[in-house]
Amino acid sequence: MEKEPTMEKKPVKEKKVTIDPATLEMLEYAQNQGITTPFDRGKIVKPCPIGQEGNCCRVCFMGPCRFVGKVEVGVCGATKETIQARNIARFIAAGAAAHGDHGRNMAMTLLAVAEGKAPGYKIKDVKKLYKVASYLAVETKGKSVEDIAADVARVVLGEYGKQEGELLYVKRAPPKRQALWRKLGIAPRNVDREVVETMHRTHMGTDQDAEHILLQALRCALSDGWGGSMMATDISDILFGTPVPISATSNFGALKEGEVNVVIHGHEPTLAEMLVIEANDPEVVEYAKSKGAKGINLVGMCCSGNELLLRHGVPVVGNFLQQELAIATGAVEAVVVDYQCIMQGIVEAASKTHTRVITTSPIAKITGATHIEFDEHRAPEIAKLILRTAIDAFPNRKDINIPDYLDRLVVGFSHEYIAYMQGGVYRESFRPLNDAIMQGRIRGAAAVVGCNNVHTVHDEAHINLVKEFIKNDVLVVTTGCNAVACAKYGLLTPEVKRYAGPGLSEICEVLGIPPVLHLGSCIDNSRILTILTQCATEGGLGEDISDLPVVGVAPEWMSEKALTIGAYAVASGVYTLFGGVSPVEGSDSTVKMISSGWEELVGGKLEFEPDWRKILEKSLAHIDLKRKNLKLEEYNPTKFARSSTYIPGDVYSDEDFKKGLTTRSGLK
Ligand code: BF8
Ligand code: SF4
């Protein structure tokens, strides 16, 4: 390809931006191609220091009011605490809206499938359908699968707008937690209402008591975790199958030189599933061959990538900050997107190559992209059109550079599978896991999840935290872009148990699991809530989620959805640590409200800590404190299985960790 000298070639490594060698290689290549990425733009666009700390109010046009210098109140008299609480509540509402809409779309699809109006789809997991029907009090006796599915879909859709009662899934939480939510008045009523009410309450001149606003923010977040997200996960499982372990590969090396590479990026699995089916259609494959390609290679990115990875073993090429880099390889014929976490920059990047960016959601167009609107009533035909559009781009390929990195992994640990592997079909439980925690073989658990952010070194905190947690006998569950990071570093293989602490390693061996369990997309953080509930109610670890020796961590977060997830984790009783700067940093009292203040109310707290080492320290201290409160034996790293698995800390270098684990350049 003719190199366009639109960007001055500078050494990429002025400041460490990523720990990922494939990303580093591609960054240099992209710069040579004149393709800019968030890594470049992040150097130019610096965060506004006022907004970054939550010190700006934009909810009316007497402002925006900036709380700088001696300014203590806005034009309307609003205090800094009020405006900060409003800001964070609005972030949380936006995140809940995004997940909620996703769940609604899934329910609409389920209804269309049940009514026979969505050709190409079918109900794959009938067992799960029955289970969900029981949660939703849908009568199943004497009814066909389709009728049950239609009723489930209708009840779910009703959960978005019903005017009375509370979300039905509230009952899936431990009884003690439900009672607490009701006592505090934060049991969510319906999915849409909590978002709408949060927007109303944060309108100029409405709710002007920070603690009161923040309580509503928690209720809104709960309507996501125990509502929109949980229903989205359940319906995805019903339609496309509940994940079970599957092996796959990840990283840029999954792109194939001689094939039409289609990157599926975004969040909803509906179109993605149909693309998997249609990519194998002989007519479509023949069409690809007619254009000189050997076939079609689907790969995933971000959360759509996770959905496909879990259910089909479709390789995932990268996480959030790598989207333009995939295009820069010159080997991607199309990036097919729906919504959320899609950088507008991909269109500009694609303009430098032959790549087609195809938007598909009726709610998300990008200027300059090709829009082929998805409609589940005509899914096979639309999927074919999208694939043909990608194939048509293949002959326009010029130079390509596919970094030689390919990692293998095992994913697909749904709550259902984790219960199954602890007792089989007839005796499934969480007993062995709870016992292992009680004995101290497993010290506790950490959910390490969330995004990438240009203001932190790409993947560094993700990977270091996961490694350190397992080394310290803390079982890790992962979703979203952390899961993709783990995939790229060989952390999702069972062999990694050798590098886990002795007790955890032993349990992994007995149960046949890796010490890092990939649970899915960010929507699937709801699976973590279900797992926590089962741990809390199984016996021996207290009675509520807040009793458990667990933490939630999002070390490189950037999105509003991440904040919503963090807030619902807190409201469910989990100590949750985010990396980076607090969005309420500008006021000590608001910082306290969401940490110790929320902890007093709901047992979980939200803290922001830019240094991943301190996140680790705080997490382990919290896990040990919870163990102490439960009167469990003090954690002792030397007690178990020293003989075969113990790896002393002093040899725990990055190189040693990777030795023999990843299959970089070995698999192709
Ligand atoms: O929902 S982890 S960057 S891709 S928001 Fe986005 Fe963050 Fe990635 Fe999926 Ni989640
Ligand atoms: Fe300023 Fe009050 Fe308007 Fe906010 S609501 S912009 S603080 S006047």
C-alpha cells in the first residue's frame, strides 16, 4: 500500500502506553499508514481538570457552573456535593439505559422467535427457558416451548414499564439483601422508571440532597444488574445457548491472510449469531471464493467478541483500545458494529484502507459508515448482505500486516456450568467452592472486569492484578475487556493453575477449572451476581453477599456502563475498586458518601485508586477482613499443596509467568 505521510513518524514509545507487544507493533505500523488511534488522540485531547473531578454542572443554562477557586455554590445555590451526586447519578442512568435497551432488544427477539416471526433463530436452551419462566412466575404446564417463550418475553418486556411492585428478579438476591433494599427504599420498580426518575431527579431544581440523589443512583444501578443486564443474559442463553467450556484463540494472529476477515464489534449477540450461521452458507463461501478468498473468517472484538467466543469459540482479536489497530492491519474487510464502545475514529481509520465499517443498529449510525440495518425478522438475508459487502471489499486489499501473536484459551464458565462441575447434573451445588473458601484453600474471589482507558497503560493493571490475585489464592472471574486482556496473555488456560497459589491451584486441579474464569460480556456481570447469591446462600459464608470475602475491580474503566456495574455491585454488597480518578474527586464529602457512606448503608463501597498495587493491597486486606468477620481460619499461603504447585514469589517474574504458557507465534 502507498504510504500516506499524513502523520509524522515518531517513536511510539515516548511513554509506555501498553504492555501488549501486538498492540505496540500495530501502533507503529498504524502510524506509518497514517492511521490515528486513541493512543495518539489521547496525547492531544487532555481531560478537562474541572470535569474530571466532577466539579462542573451543566444541567441548566444559567451555567455551566464551574466550581473552581472560591466558588462554593452554583448560580442556583446548588452545592458541590449536589452537583457531583447529580453528575454521577446521570452517568449511572446512562449506563443502565444502555444495558436496559440491550435487554429489551433481546426480549423483542425472543418474542419474535416464539411467534415464528424471526426465521433462522430457534430456542436453543429449553432448560434455561423453564428456569427463567419459574423466576418470572410464568406458567409452563401443558404449554409448548414457543408459548412459554412468548410469555417469558412478554413478562420481561413488562418489567420495563410496569407501574406497580418491584422487579421480579429482586427475588433472586439473598433474602437478607432484598429486605435491606426494601428497608432503604431502593428495590428497583422497573427498568425504565429508574432511569427516567434519575433523569428527572437530577433536572435543575429537583432533588438537591446529595445522599438522597445517590440512593436513587443505587436503585437505578440495581435496575440494571438485577434487571436489564440479568434479563439480557438470560434471554441470550435461552436463544443462543448457555455457555459451557470451549477452547479458542485470541489476538491479532487470529486474522487470516487469505480469507475475508470480518470483525464483529459491539454488544448484542443477535446479528452476530446469524453472521456465524451465514458465514458457513455454501453460497456465501462460494461468493468469497469467486473474489479470490479462501473463505470467511469471523473474529470478535470487545463484548460482541466475548459473546461469540463463549458460545462458538470465534476468536477474539482485541479489546476496546485496539479497534482502529485491527483495521490498520489492512486485513479486515469489514467491521460490523451495533452499539456501545464503538469509536467514531474507526471510520477515519477505515478510510485509509479498504475496510468497510458497517453500522447495523437502528439507533446507532456513524457518519461515513455504510448502514445496513438489522431486523431480526429478516436476519438471514441481512446477514448475507453484510457478508457479501465484506467479500466485495476483499479484492481491494493492499498491504497487510498481521502481527504474529496468537494465544489459546478456555472460556465459557456460566453460573450453570460452575454449579454443574461441582456435582454433576443431579448434585450440582457450590458446596466444594464454599468449602474451599472456608478452609482457606481459596482465600476469596475477585471479579476483575471492565474497559481500557488511554489514561492508564493499556492492559497493564488488568493483567498484573489478575496475576497477583491468583498468585495470592484469590479465584478470579472476568468479563468484558479484562477478559479479552486475559485471553491475550494466556491467562485463560488451565495450565495457569501452576502459577496460582498452592490452595487455589489444588482446587483448580480437583474441579478441572482454570484459576481465571471467563464469564462473558459486560452484560454477563449479572452472572457474577447469581454466583455471589449462591455462595451467600449455600451456607458457611454468611447470609448475604456483603458477608463474602470478595471484591470487584475495574482497573482501567472508562464507560458510564462501568460505573453502573460498579454501583450495582456496591448496592449488592461488594467492595468495588476502580482505577483512575474518581468522578467525584473534587469533594471529599461526596467521595466519603460513595465509600464509607454507602458501606454503612448497603455493605459495599466504591473507591477509586489509580495505583493497581494499592488496589491489590486493599482488595486482599478486605478479603482477609471478611474472612475474619466470618470467623474463618486465617489465610495461610504455605498450608496447602506446597509439594507440587508452590511457586515462591521471588521467581514470579513476567517472563517466568509466560514461559510455556502462551503460544505466541506457535499455533498458526
Ligand atoms: O460493555 S468493558 S470498553 S466493550 S464498557 Fe466497552 Fe468497557 Fe469494553 Fe463491553 Ni464493557
Ligand atoms: Fe449552575 Fe445550578 Fe444550573 Fe447547575 S443547575 S448549571 S449549578 S445554575
